[in-house]
Amino acid sequence: MTTGFALTIFGLYGLLSQKNMIKIILGFTIFTTGINIVMVSIGYVRNGIAPILDDEGAKQLNNGATIVDPLPQALVLTSIVIGLGVTALMLAYVMKLYQDKKSLNINDYKDLKW
């Protein structure tokens, strides 16, 4: 869990402090990876069994074993897929912006500023 929080803080710092758009996207990716690690570590159960109740699982459950909740793992899997799509979209936008202005510095884009 500590690693997840460290990655989240590191990614947030990279997201907010960088001027290069590729580095901002990299910070976003590190941030989401940290959040995913935190979510998986919250769902961890020591000596837990898989939520598949076959004969062996039913015996372990009768002996006092705890079933692991599969919801955090499913949410993280969904988050990984969505994060990949968002990252690809951000990279496509940055590529198009670079073709227009020939710069990756975010301060060079003042078209929509007040």
C-alpha cells in the first residue's frame, strides 16, 4: 500500500509540475498506476481463498477461511483498460498539437486562455 501511495504522490507531482505535455501524460499514467495498486492492496485478505466454491473451497470455508472479495480486482482491471484508452487519446491529442505548433511546452498554447 505504501508503494501505491508513493506512486500516487509522485505521479501527481509530475502531473502538476511539468511543462512538457509528454511528461504530464507520463505523470498521469504513474498516478493512475498508484491508485490501482492502492485499490488492489485494500482488497487484500491474508490467507483468503478465491471466491470459487468447489469441493476444496467449501472445505476451507467450513474450516474458517475467509473469501477474498473480487470486486476491487474487477474495478482495477476496468480501470487499467480505461486508463489505456485515455492515455492513447491524450497522446493522439499531443501529437496533433505538436504537428500544428511544433512545441510540446504547455505554456505555448494560449488559444483558449482568457
